[in-house]
Amino acid sequence: SLARERILRPRSLQLRSKQQQWQDSPEGQKMVEFRKTLPAYKEKDALLKVISENQVIVVSGETGCGKTTQLPQYILESEIEAARGAACSIICTQPRRISAISVSERVAAERGEQIGESVGYKVRLEGMRGRDTRLLFCTTGVLLRRLLLDRSLKGVTHVVVDEIHERGMNEDFLLIVLKDLLPRRPDLKLILMSATLNAELFSSYFNGAPAMHIPGFTYPVRAHFLEDLLETTGYRLTAYNQIDDYGEEKTWKMQKQAQLKKRKSQISSAVEDALEAADFKGYNFRTRDSMSCWSPDSIGFNLIENVLCHIVKGERPGAVLVFMTGWDDINSVKNQLEAHPLLGDPNKVLLLACHGSMASSEQRLIFDRPPEGIRKIVLATNMAETSITINDVVFVVDCGKAKETSYDALNNTPCLLPSWISKAAARQRRGRAGRVMPGECYHLYPRCVYDAFADYQQPELLRTPLQSLCLQIKSLGLGSISEFLSRALQPPEALSVQNAVEYLKVIGALDDNENLTALGKNLSMLPVEPKLGKMLILGAIFNCLDPIMTVVAGLSVRDPFLMPFDKKDLAEIARSKFSGRDYSDHLTLVRAYNGWKDAERTQSGYEYCWKNFLSAQTLKAMDSMRKQFFFLLKEASLIDNIDSCSKLSHDDHLVRAIICAGLFPGICSVVNKEKSITLKTMEDGQVLLYSSSVNGNVPMIPFPWLVFNDKVKVNSVFLRDSTAISDSVLLLFGDKISSGGFDGHLKMLGGYLEFFMKPTLASTYLSLKRELDELIQN
Ligand code: ADP
Ligand code: MG
């Protein structure tokens, strides 16, 4: 190892002198000075000392104190200082792509380097790193996939897991794996970073690892709740005027009542009761809850519009950060604001959207300061809560909700609903306004609602389906799924685990003994949900990869069909033009995408999008995702050339069958009655279709079954994106033959299908089906 050090040394000295040169330049000096002003700087030596003396350490500190950009850099600098620069490899995980990219760019800039020199990033399907990269920012998913190939993380010296307070599923999972790895890699250092003070939980999980806190400084932020808004903005909701009459006493009573209700375990009912007590007639939260979206209704929009006008007309400079529930809301509100005489005036206002799945070049705009005299307004999801910092924000507008997946294990149904955020999240949102000067935060809900919020959000592991996770546990060879998950920080319910394992068995990713099958192994290599991975693999096997890649890209990015709030009818008509009367949202999507590709080649793609209510941005994102699928499938040696895998792309029947194979067991039966269609699934009974579905507005569906991508529970169970299929497709592609043999197989299918089969047909079917299953598995 001494010889090794001698060889490595010159490189590390090189790195060091280059840094010195940069730090001596005027720009570099400015950066060095800036870095010294961050609260983390004062703790630098103490932090490095604790890291050197312990294997695990938990670091907490206010957002913006310098955890993400500074701490990994301190480690890098001290390694270079100790002449270990060339031998160290620091990996810092981020929960989201955008933060991994923007943080790595920032750190490279702080070091006067290009990205890909000593600092790099790697996110799903995209990355920038070079031979000299020693500090790599990546998504948690990327590190998990690396563990798949190299279980002991050979060569890695430090793992920094950032934003652990968010309790994302991947992070919780990673912590179990790392906890197992630590005794086998005594030289590996683990640093956990959190924006909130609840470090004890993590510290005790890692056998009492030391916890360090970075004291931070933020300017005070004044909080305005809905009741205050009336006064501060001069804004009145007609039915809301009564609030003035309530007076202080009433407000106090409302608060007291809400506090009592807090004990209720269900936050929604507590909020509902509190609202009942508050009698917010003009501000009907309840109807809003039963709809799937929070803001783009008239009252919500009016409120936002008024608050923004109030800020923009005001004297105080500073950017505005608006927290919304999701992409749909952001788009819809942005469109409406663009039509506003003041807020839509590009000479006065720079309106930006900030969302995890937008292009990275666009994301960068958010960080730049706008030209003099122009107010920057950023509409963002809860992503802007902790992981990215927009420096010039002085005003925060908080709608109080975030779209959160929750999971109903009893009905085995994921629900994606805007739900009230936690107190911690509301505080965090507020804090974003106090970074450069004292700020203002407008919470668009009454204080009594805030009082009824939960203290913290539930960990994701406890509220989402666990299929991908279970597959990863198996492919990492981590033993029994339920045993492994029982070692989590907060283990998920047994029933959720069981549902996920059952699902993986049904789709053929696990065999009856819970061992990974060949299909399962391939699925775990693809960074998409198992069902989408299965579609890709089958698309490749059956030579119809082209449309299947489009379907999968559409399902993993988002629907490119726009549904503007005020032009829903026109949008639905535009969409139905692509439906081709074949009762499939997926094939409709393929046609729209192909039409766009043609338009791009010949005329203007934008014009095409405009005419057809399509999002050019989403189509472009799908396009690049398709390219990435191709590379991934190639990397996994599942295909060698796209043309041979797409020979049968025009065979809609085949494409339908592959869609069915992927989406099974997401299936419902179709019964056409006079003028109405009844849809039923085994688990939910009657279900409904979203009106945006091409199958949602037809008088009848001449197929016995629909396969669907997703079901969402919003009062009733709604299906999203469906494709109609025939009996034979369901029989051949819907399921694998279980170990119960043909009889067992029929019995299982019998649950879905009352299918009478002649004995002669049965043996033909059986051999066909066997052949098919073998093909899929091998
Ligand atoms: P933390 O991880 O503790 O929330 P960060 O390390 O992300 O803090 O940020 C520390 C400081 O660095 C921020 O307060 C901000 O002033 C500055 N900073 C971070 N990212 C950027 C950027 N992209 N552009 C300019 N300044 C930035
Ligand atoms: Mg951070």
C-alpha cells in the first residue's frame, strides 16, 4: 500500500495546487469569503474531528446553513490536505434528481471547476463525472443500484445521506442496507444529514452515533394565516366578511376546539371538524378535499392571485416562492396568471415553475436573480421546502397541501391525494422567506387548520406500495423480505409487505418460494416500476418495442395531454381525435406522440402541440426517456438493435397484448348495459373511469375487459389510463401458470373470468401458454 500511495501522491498534490490557484484569483477569493460566512464553517473542525473518530455521525442544521454544499466539500478538502485526495471517494445522496444536479454544479462552481472534474453527479439515466471525480452527488436510487452490482461499495470511503428527515422510502431502505454493511466495512464513514432537530431517532438507530447540530441564523418571518390575509391584502371573499364579526373571542374558541380535536388520529377528520367549528362557509375546504385538486378552482385561484398582486404592488423587493400541490396545479395556475394584466406582464414579473421532472436547463433559471425591476415568482412543489435553496426569496405563499401518495393496504390501493402538510413542513416552508432579510409568509388556510396538522409527516415506507422495494431486496440478496423490512427505522405493516410479495409472484418476478426469477432479475435492473419494466422486456421479445417505449415513457413521465381548467371540453375533443376508436388510452398516447414526431420533422412541433392540447415539454421528456430505455435495455443485453425489436410495432393487437401483460392484475370487467357501462374489479366492486379517458365517454365498450395502469381512491375508486382487451389476450398474456398446474391456473383465472373451455382447446391453450411463459422467463 506504500507503493500505491507513492503513485497516487503526485495526483493529489496536483489537485491541491490547482485549488490554490483558484482560491488566489479575485473570484475565488470572493467565493472563499462567502463560504466562510455560512454557519457550517464555524463547525468545520469539530465536524471533521467527530467524523474521523466515529464511523457514523448525524448532522442537523437549518436549511441553508451549508450542510449539503459544504460538509462533503470539507471532507474532500481534508482528504486532499492529508494527501489522500486521489484515494478518497465521497458519495452524497439526494432524494431528488434536481437537487443532485444543482448541488453538484454549485459545489463545482465554489471550487472554480467545471462539473465532472473533482465534483460530479449521477442521476437516473444521466450523469457527469470524470476520472478525477472524488465527490459524487447522486440520487438515493443510484446508490441503491450501485449496491446491486457491488455490495460492499468497494473503493467508497464516505457515504453522506442527505435530507434524511424527509423519511423517503429509498432513504429508509438505504439505511437498513448501510447498517448491515458497516461492520463489514469498518473503514467506511457514514454521515447522515437532516434539516430538522429530530436526530435522536437516527442516532439511536445507529447504536447511539454522535449527533452534531449546526446552529444557524435566519431572519424572522412574519406568518399570516387566512384570517389575517383579509386585513393585510385588503382582499375579501364575499361570504367571508363575517369573519370580522367573530372577533377575538371566537378565534380563540376556534383554536381551543381545534386543539382538542388534535388527539384524533385521523388528521382529515380533525381538520373537517375544526372547519365546521370555524364555519368557513365561503371557503369550502370540504368540497375541495373531495375533489382531487387543491387550487385551480375559483376560490383557491382568487386567493393566490390576490396575495400575489398584493406582494407585487408592494414596495419591498424580493422573490416570491409559491408552494403548490403538484405539477397539474402549477401548470394550471401558471396559465391563468400569464393572462393576468399585472402578474402576466413580462416586464414586471418573471413567472417560473419548479418541479422535479422538468429539464435541468430550465431548473437553473430558478436560481438566477431576475433583472432589475422584475419580480421573480416561482411556483413550486414541496421540493423547494428543503432540498433546493433559492437565495433571494423574501415572500412565501403556502397552500398548505402537498400531493402525497398514501397507501390503503386493506384495499391494496394506492391513493394520490393532496393532503394537508405537517406542522414541520409548514414551518419549513415559512423559513424559506427569511434567508436574505426578514420575510413574509402567507399561509392560505386558517390558523386553526394549522393547529390540527400532524407534527411530522409519516415516513414514505409506511404509506406507499412496496413492490419495487421488495424486488430490490431480493435482487440484492438480502434474504427474506419481511425479515429485512422488519429491521427498518419504522417497519411497514405486515399486510403491505404481503401484498407486494403477492403482486411480484403474480407478475412472475418471484416464484412461489419468493426466489427471484429470471424475469425478476431483469426487472430489478430497470429503474422503472416492475410492471413498466415487464412491458419493456416483453416489447423487446415480441418485437414491438417502439410503441411500448412510448407507453412506458408516458406512464413514467406524466400524461402529455393538457387539460386546461377552463377549456376541458375542447381538450377532451382534441384527445378523442387520437383515440382511433380502439378503446385504448395507451394507443391514443402512442398516436399523439407519433404525430408529434412527424410534425417535428416536417413542420412545427409546437404548432402541433398547441392545436392538439399537448405539452411539448412532456413529449420532449418522453422522447429523451425513450432513448434512455433503449440504452438500458441494451446495457442489460435484452436488445441489440432497435429496428429488429420494432418490426411488429404496427400490430395493434400485439401491442395491446403486451400492455395487458404489463398491467395485469390491473384488470376490470366490462358490462355494457343500455346507455351505461358497469366496470368492476375483484377487490373494489364497481369502479369509475376518469372523464379524460377515451373509454370514459363512449356509449359502449365492445370488449369484455379493461386493463388499467392505476387506480386512485377519491371517494370512489377511479381508473386511470385503460386499454380494452379480449378474452384470449387475457388468457394468454394476463397471468403466468402457477405451480398449481393448468387446473390451478384456470381456477385462478376463473376469479377473473368465467371461461368455459373445451378439452381440446384446453390442451392447445396450455401448450401455447407454457411456451409463452418460458419465453418470457428465459
Ligand atoms: P443546506 O444543505 O444546509 O440546506 P446548502 O449547502 O444547500 O445548505 O446551501 C448553503 C448556502 O449556499 C445557501 O444558503 C446559499 O446561500 C448557498 N447556495 C446553495 N446553492 C446555491 C446556488 N445554486 N447558487 C448560489 N448560492 C447557493
Ligand atoms: Mg441541503
